Amino acid sequence: MTKCLICKSDFSPFINFGDMPIANAFSKKEELNDEYTFPMKVGFCSNCKMVQLVEQPDRERMFHDNYAFYSSTSKYMKDHFKLFSDSVSKLQHLDSNSFVVEIGCNDGIMLQNFISSNIPCLGIEPSENVASVATKKGLEVITEFFDQPLAKKILKSHQKADVILSANVMCHIPYMHSIFDGIKTLLKEDGIFIFEDPYLGEIIEKTSFDQIYDEHVFLFSALSINNLSQMHELELINVESQVTHGGSMRYTIAHKGAKKVSKNVFKLINQEKKLKLDEEQSYLSFTDKVNKIRDDLIKLLNELKNDRKKVVAYGATSKSTTVNNYFKITPDLVECIYDTTPIKQNKFSPGAHIPVLPYDQFRESDPDYVLLFAWNHATEIMKKEKDFMSTNRHWITYIPNVNIS
Ligand code: DWN
Ligand code: SAH
């Protein structure tokens, strides 16, 4: 039995992925024998409805001055954050007297839109290498982990925030009570806190198990976020689904009683109950589906190997660390992974040690099959590669099940 990170109730894991490396720890050859691993298990707390990792590595092992994920590698995500920023500016009537804070601003992909509209803003980003890209864009960034003590410190040098934003960061933070206390401290009385993260409902529906890795300590739902907000005299006032990262949810939170609660919130909570996201049994059948994907993909990769087909992968995602290590995919099944991120290139993937090569070499490698690890960017990538892939080459995808196209 394990204690829930949110309500301290006991729960048991529903899936055990075994020992996993740090999802973004791409290694040089000489570092391969020195990899850190942790036991990755996931459970559901039937009291507060939070789906969570049982154990997570210390935050400094994941977020540091050599963090491998740069947000601006996707053109689609740049456009998404431009639309997100514009809609928030309109909703809250932001102007040069307002103040916006973003938790986990990475390379400034979202906040750069506020600078260009002359709206004062501040980024919080502990991973120094990506933060320095944001700083070069003219942004003010505090390179620390956000929590309640940091919120108090910010208040001494800055004003309270009209809007606090965060994308794909909240689900990374196990100390959620300190975060929500920090929000309560930093948010104006009529301010809003908006964050988005991969959505539990989509993860269960699509069996997108690879959204689970060291950084993703929580898989949120409206049920769990509503419960957590109530514990802090905050209120979930809106939910809006997003297509990003394979299906995400945008949650808007305000001080309790400060704003009207949208019908969307009640609707989604009811839908989640109908889908039985509040029942342990749903998670046990999820595990069976993950194992079916594993068996099908391994069978296919072995057949292609026996047929001497050339199989490479596309996108050295964090998600692929779960796929490669849980499924035990080795370089004899998938020769290499092509990726546009310089910091990942000419290194080896975590645990599975598949070589990561510069994207520039992808086309000349002349593959027969391309395993799409960056499946969440399928529309953008498949459009880009349409001509190249049309002649006797095939994509392999595995979410929601194994497919060749
Ligand atoms: O939550 C998180 C999300 C937002 O980003 C973080 N914990 C870490 C990271 O997760 P991920 O690594 O699974 O994210 P992506 O966006 O699926 O990664 C895409 C990878 O594929 C990057 O390494 C860049 C690469 N890529 C590429 O080589 N060519 C991406 C695109 C769009 C391309 O055209
Ligand atoms: N918002 C970006 C980045 C997501 S990656 C996007 O959507 O693309 C997750 C980011 O959260 C990393 O850059 C990491 O350094 C940051 N992070 C992790 N813990 C944090 C914390 N406590 N406070 C602020 N940022 C944090």
C-alpha cells in the first residue's frame, strides 16, 4: 500500500512498468554504464480520484541545466500557444498594467506572445539551459522551482498576478499542495490560474500509456482537479478540451466564489463518472490493453527484422522511453531514432540505448518502416514527410493500437 500524494489515503498500483531510466537522460557512450533507474508503478486513489506515480525521482535529476526538451521544436505548438495567449489576453482584458506569470515557461514559447503585446510577464523555469533561450527573447525568468515559498518571494519584488499560466508542468509536480498554496498567495482576487496537461480521459480512451514516465507524476481529470482545488479554497470554474499532446484538458481556477462556474465543469465531471474514471476496475482493463499493444508491436518488429526490413524511429520523445524500456525494444529491432533537437543528437536513448541521430540524416537513411514515437505531432510530421513516405515506405504507430500506414 502507498499513501496518496494528495489526500494521504492508501492505494495499490494498477500497473508496474519495472525499472525505468530518466526519460530525458540521453547519454554519451562513456555514460552508458552509469544510468539511474527507479521503479515505475502507477496507481489510482479511490478517495480523491487522483491517478499518480507511486515513486518519482528527485526533481533535480530531471530538471537541470541540461534538460533535453525544448518546447519550440514543434511549429504546431508555437501556433497553439499564440492562440492560447491571445484568448487569455482577451478574456482578462490584459494591458500594459497587467501582470502574467507562467510556471514552467521553458524556452518562452508562450510568454514571447505577451512581450510582443506589451503585457508585463514573468517566467519561472528551473531548467537553466531552456530558461536561457527564453531570457534571450527578452523575457524575465526566475530559474527556480515554483512552490509556496517562491510565490511569497515573488510578491516582495512584483505585484499579484492577473493571470497565472502553466502548460504541461502541473502534472510534473508531486508537491501539489505547495503549488496550490502558492497560487492562492500570488493570484489577484479576480485573477485566474489556467493550466493544461494531458487528459486522463483521453489517455484511458486511447491507451496512450506512454504519457506515463518519470516527469508525469499525475494524470489529471476534472474530478481530481476539482477535489484538489476545494482543499485550497480555490474553485475549478472551466474546462476546455485541447487536441495537443494526444488530447489535453485546459483547467481554469479562481478564488472560491470569485467567478461563475461554467456548465462545462459539471458536464465533464458527469461524463467522467459515466466513463467510470472514478472506479478502480477501469484502470485494470487499461493495463490489459497496454500489454496487448506491447505483444503486437514486438511481434511486428520481429517479423520485420526476419524479413530484413530497415526500421528506424522518428522523434526521441520522453514518451518513447516508456515504450522502449517496457517493451524491451533494442537497436536490433529499431536501428536509430531521428530527432531535430541538437542536445539529443549523437547520443543514446535512455535505457534502451538506441542511437539518436540528427534529423538531417533521416531521408538519406532510406528506411522501409518508420516507427512514429512523436505520434502526438502526427499531423505536422506526416504532412512534412508526405512526399518522402509515399514511395514504398510505411509509418508504424501504436496508439491506440498497432497500425501500419
Ligand atoms: O510534458 C512534456 C511535454 C510537453 O514535452 C515534457 N515532460 C517533455 C516533453 O515530452 P515529449 O518529449 O514526449 O514531447 P514531444 O513534444 O512529443 O517531443 C517531440 C520530439 O520529437 C522532440 O524531441 C522533437 C522531435 N521532433 C522532430 O524531430 N521533428 C518533433 C517534431 C514536431 C518534428 O517535426
Ligand atoms: N510549458 C512548456 C514546457 C513543458 S516541459 C510546454 O508546454 O512545452 C515541463 C517544464 O516544467 C520543464 O521545462 C521543467 O523545467 C519545468 N518544471 C518542472 N518543475 C517545475 C516547477 N516546480 N516550477 C516551474 N517549472 C517546473
